[in-house]
Amino acid sequence: MATAPRPARRVVVLADSALERDSRAHRVAAAAAGAGYEVTIIGRAAEGPGCQDCREDGAGIAPEGVRLIRVAVQETLQRRVLQRPRPGLLRALAYRSAESCAYRTALVVAHTALLASRRAELDVIHRPLPVKAAARLGHGGARVRHAVRRAWTALRSAQYRAAVRRRAAPDGLLDRLATTTARLLLGKRCWRRLDPLLLDLEIAYGPVLDELRPHLVHALGHRTLGTAVRAALRAEGTGHRVEVVWDTTAKTEPSHRAAVARDAHERTYVPLVDGVVTVAETYADRLRERHGLAARPAVARNAPPSSASSSRSGVRDRCHLAPEVPLLVHSGAVGPARGLLTVIEALPKLYDLHAALVVPDPGDAYVRVLTDRAAELGVEGRLHVLPFVPPAEIPGFLASADIGVLPVHRLPAQQVALPARYFEYAHARLPVVVSDVRVLARPTLEIGNGEVFRSLDTADFVRAVGAVLTNPRRYRKAYDRGDTLREWSWQTQSAPLLDLYSRLLGPR
């Protein structure tokens, strides 16, 4: 008698990110769904409380056959840390909470309006001269008291905001001392105190994982690691086995406190995972040595699929540029270390060249820094800021540009793995101009698909861009030689990941 087919194994891809922009989550989910698994992606909701199943309104966002769930992460514990900072001796007058600061500021605004109304009343309403003189004298005293109160409130508010900024990136001497003390006293458990956001994620994602009862959780990034492992332990306590795969990459933490919290969090939970995936061979070796892993982590670069869908509107159309106008594009997050000021500084020397920045948030504060600098140089009309497109559409969206740029500075995180944007430029068949960061410069020089310039050197960036624009066909033809694009495709890169799934879950 024939046996019934085994139900599809359930895989959850867990991401601490907005799902519309997380290309890694989409690609992992698409590969798992294509291999026959029942796949759900869990990520952050943009707004609204609770958990929302977005299969109906997520058309064009989730890969085909994948369920998408957005969860609101309230960040209650993290917000308390940021909104109730420890001012210290240098900011002893700071308000102790965001509520107090907002209340006192609003009170000053209200009293300002009341005083203005009172002054108008004294001018408009007729009173006997002695009464009017006494009223004006009292009003003058009230204005003096209000001026003192407003200055006092402004001082305390300024100190509170400074304390919040310091708490968001705690790297002072006292902060380092407190971090070291927490690590000595609490050991590996110090992450609970040093990074409360990790517990906020447990509050948000833990019940969803318990309800889904997956057979495998693919945890993206270090923040979701503990949540996935704890969910697996709870499930195993009820007799349901859950495999945990941790997918990580090198990342520079913003402060010493964050770095210590990440290290403690990883050392607590990495020994309990069933498999590790990363994006570069060098980082895989580093992970194995650091955590004493029995096997070398699987390597799956975050490359787009070779048959990525084309975008409905390319970057050139979105910038309203004719085909003959030269256009370079930078796709990805912005920040001082990304080197984009070099691009802005070069625009006056590149005449009719336009630059498009495809960014997660066009309203980001650093985007304003870039646009303000472009305005100072008189090239704001040649700088275009565009929002991200869905991950599957990125190569097709970028293909109408002439050059893709990656002008990053030399930082440790950039020395480990080729970024996803490099692969997306390649699948868009764009010539590239990259800084002399080793991991970017080496493949560019080997393949011949672009030019390398000295990091932070505007004149050398101008030279590199000019060389590409002089003969773009030469650099595009580099992609036709060998199996570069096939090797840099998600179909090839996801094979080790699916092999790991098979070993953990059995034959598909």
C-alpha cells in the first residue's frame, strides 16, 4: 500500500528589519519555497500594533508562495533606556525623562501664548489709569518670571537632549567602565542589561514563533539569534523539534557597549544553533575560530537571482533624464562611512554628469547633509534622491544608469565580504567605480568591470569616472567573459544553504 506523502516542512525566516527592504530575507525565503518548504517570513511592521498577516496586501513584496508576517516591535525596554538617560555630573540639570522634558517645554509654550494674550488685552480693553498701570506692572513682572522660566527650561532641555544622544551611543569613559563592570559581574548574561532591545524582540517575535511551530528557523543577524534559540527550546519542551540556522555577517557596532552586548549574546546562543551561514569565506573561518564551531559555516553570498525581474520604471526614467545624459547611481544606506560626500564633491568637476542615490529613507538626516552640500556647490539639480524598490526589481531598476559606485571608506566591516550592491550592479551589467577597499578592489581589477580610486580622493574619483564614461562598452563586456554572473547568482549561492536545510530536515 502506498504511503501518504509527508507534509511540507515549515521554515520561518526571522528578520529584525522592515521586510520591504531586506533582500537577504526575500532571497532565502524564495530559495526555500522553491525547494518545496512551506515558508513564512517574519519581520518588523512599519506601523500599527500587534501582528498582521500581510499575504493579501503584500502582493509584489513577498516572494511567490511565501507567507509574510509583520510584527510591531514596541521597543518598550529600549525606549525607557533612551528616554530616561543617566545625566551624570556634566548634565546634572537635565530632565530625568522624556515626559518631564515635553511637559515643561509645552508649559513654556502655553505661558508664552497666555502672556501675549494678556498684553493684547491690556492694550485693547479700557481701564482707569491707576488700574491699568498696576496691571501693566504685574504683567511686566510676569514676563520677567516667564523669561527666567523659559531660559531654565531651555537649559534643562538642552542637557536632556545631550544626555539622550550620549545614551544612544555610549562610548565615554564612564560608559566603558559601566560596560566592563556589567561584563565582569554578569558574564555572558550581561547582554540583557547592555542591550534591552534584544528582550523587546523576544516580547514581539517569541509568541509568533510559538504559534507557527516551524521545523526550522532561519535567524538573520545577531539580534534574532537568541529569540530563535529560545523558541526552539520551548518547542522541544513540548516534544516538537525545531532546527535553528543562524545567518550572520560582519558589522561594525556603533559603540563599545553594543559590541560587548553582541559578543555576550552570541557566546550565549551560538553553541545551541544547528547550523551557521555567512556571506564570505574569510568571515566563515573567523566565526569557526571565535565560537569553536565543529564545522565551517556554509557560505552564501547575498547575490540576486540571474533571472531577476525587471523594474516597471528604471532609475533613468525616475530621474527624468534622456538616454544620452551620463548617470551614476549609488544604491544602499547612507552615512559618513559610505563615502558619498566624495561623489557630491566630484559633481562640479564632472560637468553634465548626474548622480542618483537610491536610499531606504529619502528623509534621512544624512541625506539632507548631502543635498545641502550639493546646493552649496551649485549642483543640486544634478543630484537625485530616490526610495528603494522591491529587492527582486533592483538589478532591472539600476540597469539604465551608466555607472554603479561604491566609494566606501576603509573600515573593518568593509574588509570582509563583497556587499550585495556590488552583485546587483553586476547583474544590471553596470561598470563600477569602487574605492580601494581590498574586498572591492580585488575582483574589480581581476574581472575588469570597472575602475578603482583612492578612498576619500575626489580627484582620483573624477579620473576613475571619466575613464569609465570614455569607454563604457569595454567594462560591460567584462561580464561576458567566464562564468562570473552565473557564479554571482542566487541560484548558485543558495546551493550550500539548501544542502544545510536537507541535512537538518531530511530529504525534501
